[in-house]
Amino acid sequence: MDGIGSLLKETRESSGVSIDEASSDLDIKAEFLLNIEEGKIGCFKDILELKSYITNYAKYLGLDSEKLIDSFNEYMFEYTSKIPIKEIERQATKEAKDEANKVVSPYTKKPRKYSSKYYYITYIIIFLLVVLAIIWSIKQITIDNHTANVISYVEFEG
């Protein structure tokens, strides 16, 4: 960002434009323009707003705004990335090679979270609950070998 800011500052000074003049022409606070020239991006809450300021400032000074924005985007990518891309690619390649050369045995496999007994017991309990629900519903429908009415039932003598 320092390179972008210094380029803007040098261009402005070589053009003989004061910071106040640029500020009034662009309708951007002079403080913002100074922060851009000094590379202080932390002063801006919104990156899109900062990009807009840089674009307008570059156009005002007669610079290639697209080229400056590309440089800004590259800077922001490097600034916000904690791990360089090359390091990520190298680590991914290394892990892929390690996985391909890995010998699998019962001792190197990842342990299961639950044993198979746990799953069998769970399935048996679910099965028993379903069977009990079916039996209970059948008992509710039939009373003394007669089908009950939905609202009430009549007891038959016989």
C-alpha cells in the first residue's frame, strides 16, 4: 500500500496540486487522501469505499486507475492472507504424497467414535419400540375381539 500511496503523493506534488485542492475537487476529506498517501488502510472502515477513493484519486491525477486497483487487490490479498499460496500448495502436495504412500493396518486406522455393539443395541431398541407401538395401536383398535368405533364402543353380549 505504501507504493500506491507514494505514487499518488508524488504524482499530486509533481502536478502542483495541494491536498486541499484535490480534496475539494474530489469531494473527499483531505484526511482520507492523506491516509491513502501514507498507506494507512486501517483508518478506513470499508474496503470498497477505500477502493473507490483510490480509483477517483488516480483518475483525478491522470494515473491508470485499473492498474492501481489491481496492485491494491494484490496487496490486500497478501495483507489478509496468513499463509502464502505457495506454502498451501506445497503442504497439499506433501499430504497427497503421504496419503498415497501410507500403509494401512488395524493399528494405524483412526478409531471409531462408537463400537459396533453400540449401533447393534441402538437398532434393537428402536426395533422393540416400533413393535410395541404396533401392538399398542392394535390393542386400541380392537376390544374383546371386536373393532372399536372411533368415538366410542358398544359392548356386545354374546
